[in-house]
Amino acid sequence: MFKKLLLTLLVILLVLQAFRPEKNITGNKENDISSLYPVPENVEQILVKACNDCHSNSTVYPWYAEVQPIAWWLDDHVKDGKKHLNFNEFASYRLAKQYHKLEEVFDEVKGGEMPLESYTVVHRDAKLTDEERTILMDWSVAVRDTMKARFPADSLIIKKKK
């Protein structure tokens, strides 16, 4: 009985390998944040190491992303991250949303919420140092200051629907 159950589970796992999610590797940067605002090299390096796998169109997949159902979990994780913020689609956001997302970058990094602990457990190099946190937060503030200087204040506020 136990052998039949084990064999059935093995067959199910093997069949699942045929159903794979589409990978997030388009690399499309047409609407990248850098097309609107400066992204210094040190900031770019931090984004690549700690943010872009979930917040861009260029995920670098680990070997275990080829195994189902792990690949589905990773796919869901990446889609959720891109739904919240995609640096490669940033220029397509409304102005107020851009400003708000940069506020969120500051808050999430300052609070230690990003990158996620579930990500840094496996990707230890993605864990941010205090200096890297400061660099990202300062960059977020600088870009928001640029926006404040360029645009009317009311255009940077997300209006609540009545």
C-alpha cells in the first residue's frame, strides 16, 4: 500500500514537470525608471543584487526554479512583487503613483521589510548592509525631491476616490 502511494506521488510529481510557468526574462526596459530619473551605479548594483529578481522584467532564476511546484511558487512571488513595483515599468506609472512607490521604497527599506527575509535566506548576498539601505533611501528621497521641483505638488498626491 505504502509503495503504491509513493509511486503515485512520484508519477504526479513527474507529470507536474511538464507544466511550467512563463519565466520573467523579457528584459524589456522601455519604461525603466532610469529613462526618467538618474540611477547612479551604486544604486543600480543594489537594485540588481537585492530587488530586480522580483521588481523588474529580468529575474535571474536559481536551479530549483526548474522543479515543480517550486517554480509555480516562485512565479507567484515574482508576479506579486512586480504588481507592487516594477522598476522596468516605472515610467508607465502615473506621476502620483511614481512618487508614492518611491515613498514605499524608502519606508520598506528603512523598516527592513525589503528585501524579504524569505528571499535573503536563500540569496544571502541580497541582504542589505546599513550603508546600502542608506544609499537606497537617500536615492529615493533625491528622486522625490527632483519630482517636487519639476511638478506641481498636487500632481504628486494620489487622489482618493469618493
